[in-house]
Amino acid sequence: MQVQRFDIEGPVLFTPKRWGDERGFFAEVYRRDVFEKEVGPRDFLQDNHSTSRQKGTLRGLHFQRDPMAQGKLVRVTRGAALDVIVDIRASSPTYGRHIAVELTEENGQVFWVPEGFLHGFCTLSEHVDFLYKVTAYYSPAHDGAVRWNDPALGIRWPFPDDALTLSPKDRAAPLLAELGRVFD
């Protein structure tokens, strides 16, 4: 398994080795020993699966406040998506900076999104299946979001704002500056 780190501390991109033949392929997409060596111990408590039917569907930028903050191990099993995370750890030297990676069924990459980051993705194809392993249960009382197109974040989404499909909640999310201190 290949491991890629970034200039923002915490996130890790895993590229599993695939063994294939005329029938298809086999891959170990998660190995606890490899994950813990690279990230440290985490308990995954819930698996989530989202399907987006339309190209240009944007979900995010989401997070959960403590004590229900979620670390996420994410991957695409059908289609392709631009996955974006933003560091919102107030004491981090990379506060407000983001990482964008393309997750596809072809590349099979698995992205670790630590607690203290916003997370969102935009579908690059129709019929995208996105799977998450998370370290805390979903809690509506701890749920939060930041507007996907906040100019302070400088995220270059693959489609113009008026071509995106978003939920009403995501369209109405506050700017990062309006959020206040969430994570230390």
C-alpha cells in the first residue's frame, strides 16, 4: 500500500495495491496495522454510504463539534469525485488551508480526514458511490458546516456555482469567519 502525506499535518492518502485478472481485481482497502502505523489508533464506529446521481453534486463542507468530532476514512467505489478538506484547527499553522484529491473507482484511493477538518466533495461523474468509515456517530446536535464557496478558502471546485446541485442546508452555511473557534 502506498502512503502519501501532505504539507498539512494529519491527512493521509492511501493507495491500495490491486491484484487483477480477466475477472476483475482484489484489493485490501483497509488494514488496521498499516492505518495505525501511519495515523495512530482509531476506532471506527459507523460506516456511511452516499449515492449521488448527478454530475456536479456538491456535499459539504461539513464537520461535527466535540465531543462528537469525526475522523473519516473515505473512498469512492463508483464514479469519481473531487474530495476537499479544510483545516479548522485554530492552533494549526495551516488553519484555513485545504487539500483536494480526486477519488475514483479506478484509482481506488482511500483518504484519511482527521478530526478538526471540514470535509466535502463534488461529483465528477454521474452515479457516484462514496463510502465513509467514521470515528464517532452522527449527531445532529453537533453538526456544522461552512459555505462551499467561501472566498477565504480559495477552493477551486470543478464546476461554476450555478451549475452545482447542493442541499438548502449547504447553500445557507456560514462563512468560516462567522463560525468562530471550533477546534483547538
